[in-house]
Amino acid sequence: MRADLVPDDLWERVVPLLPPAPERRRRYPGRLRVPDRAALAGIMYVLRTGVAWRDVPAESVGCSGVTAWRRLRDWTEAGVWPRLHATLLTELRRAGLLDLDDCAVDGSHVRALKGGDHVGPSPVDRGRPGSKHHLIVDRLGTPLAVTLTGGNRHDVTQLLPLLDAVPPIRDLRGRPRRRPRRLYADRGYDIDKYRRLLWKRGIKPLIARRGVARGSGLGKVRWVVERAFARLHQFKRLRTRYERRADLHHGLLELACGIICLRRLRTAS
């Protein structure tokens, strides 16, 4: 197995979250189960390189693409990836590396070549089938939550579901936090109804107005979400959606967010 695909610090955080392996039959037990770390290496290989599952080099990775896909399916259904992301967010907050007062949101289109759930005609890609990634980040650009919808869904319709997707983030003391004090967004979110809904949640909306000359100054804070999308889409499997099952693509998104959080912990240590 290629050790560079699954670093020790990532594996130490993933292994407590994995569901127990099924017991082997005493009679006719079949082949030995591929180790979980090797299966995670296969998933990481596809996430980073973007190759098809059938093209995973089993000899160097230590796991076939079929096995990696099955383990991704099982672990996604078990909720491993959101729990990993939440665990790393808690570590960041306890280390003083999260700024939850100011957050920013945005959406990004990706093509969906094989169709499936949460796919729709993209208005920015000549109506081709696509999906949209919706992301909320803190003041430093750390991803707090990510959601997946069809490419024809308006960004503002996913504003509240995205806020609800932020997990409770614990600190060393006090209550967990999951709401920002101020939320920055571009003109795509300029609807007064949603401003009122944010105020009801105790969140101050700082949203650019349509028809107003540029230069509001919001970009000085909101640019971090664009940088977060650039980091997210460095994982080549996320630049174009190939998974027909929306939960599997979303699982890869959550895993990528967790890796970005882990990188931030490394740079600060």
C-alpha cells in the first residue's frame, strides 16, 4: 500500500469512526478481507487523481477499484465522512484556528457526465446536465459544510439547508457553536425574504445588492470561499461528477473537506 495516500494522522482519526468489519464464515470463509487502510488508499487515489474506479492500480495502491468503491459505499452509508469532518472542525476550534463570527457562502457548478440524483440542466453550461456544490466557510476559508444539488437549483434556495448542515463545533468550554454572527454572500443571494430569515436566526446578512455599482467592500471578506472552492477542486474527482449516486459524490466532498481541515491543523502545529 502506498503510505503517502493515507498519512498516519489521517488514519488515526478515521479508524475510530469505521463500522466493525463483518465476521468471517467458519466454513468456506473465502478470501481475506482487504485491510481498511488499503481500501481508504484506493478511495484517496481516485479522489486525488480522478481516474475511473476500474483503473486503480491494485499492485501499487494495495486495493482494487471495485473494493475501494464498495468500501466507499459502505462507509458513506455509515456516516463516516461527516463525522470525520466534524471531528476535525472541533480540533480546529479547540486550537483557536476557527473564526466562526464571519462566514461566507457560495455555489459552484460541475458537470455530471453520467446523470443520477441531484442532476439538472446547468444554466451556465448551455443546459448540459450538471450539479452544484454549495459551500460555507469561516473567516479563514475553512470549510464548515458542503451540500450537493442539481445544477438548476438557485444558490439562495440552499442557504438555510447549508447553515443547517454545519455540525455543532465544540470548544474546550461553553456550548457548541454552529451559527455565524455575520454571513457574507454575493448578489445571487440578494432576496429580502432570506435576509429576514437570517435575522430571525440571529445572523446579520451582509449580501451585495443587485443593481448597485461594484465596490461594496464585501469581497475583502468573501474571497475566502472562492479560495476554498479552488482547494476543493484540486481533488480531480470533484471537478466533474462521475458518481450516479449523489450520496457517494457528497461523501467524497465531505472527505475532501476533512482533508483540507487536517492540512490546516498540520500547518499550525
